[in-house]
Amino acid sequence: MEELATGTSQESKHPSNRVYIGIAAILAVITAIEVMVFYVDALRPAIVPILLVLSATKFALVVMFFMHLRFDSRVFSAVFLGPLLVIVALITAMLALYGVFTGNPA
């Protein structure tokens, strides 16, 4: 308990500003890729899965680093990322069920 009162244990776990700037740069690159995917006609048939994966990646990075869940209990990470994985699977299954990927909507 003494370590928590002084803050030495908690401060050593958190990354430097350099890491946060790197994560922000990665997020900017992913956003640029999302915009590029939207304008490339050849990727039109697979646009939804590509954007889902890119968005999920951005969500995970923001939650893990900027909300500091990477440094907290794994239970908190599971609370955020578990439902995300379930909803991505559900949306993908619904899109496949209605023939969005084959170009023949039911």
C-alpha cells in the first residue's frame, strides 16, 4: 500500500509521451487508410469488412492506451474488447446472411 501512496509503482508502468505520440501517429495513418479505402473503387466489394477491421483496431488502441486499460486489470480490457468482438462477428454474419459480400442481396 505504501507504493500506491507514493505513486512510484503506478508511474513506472505508464509509457512516456513519445509512446503516446507514436500511437497518435498510428491512429492518423489508420484514418488516412480508411479515407483511401473509401475512394478506391477496386476495394468497393470489401469496403465494409476493411473499415470494420480498421475501426476496431483504432478502438482497441484508443481504449488500451489513452484510457489506460493496458495498465489496468485484464478484466477491464475484456469488458471493452469482448463486446466489440461479439458485435463485429454479429455484423459480419448478418452481412453474409443478406448476401452483401456476394453482391446478391436477399
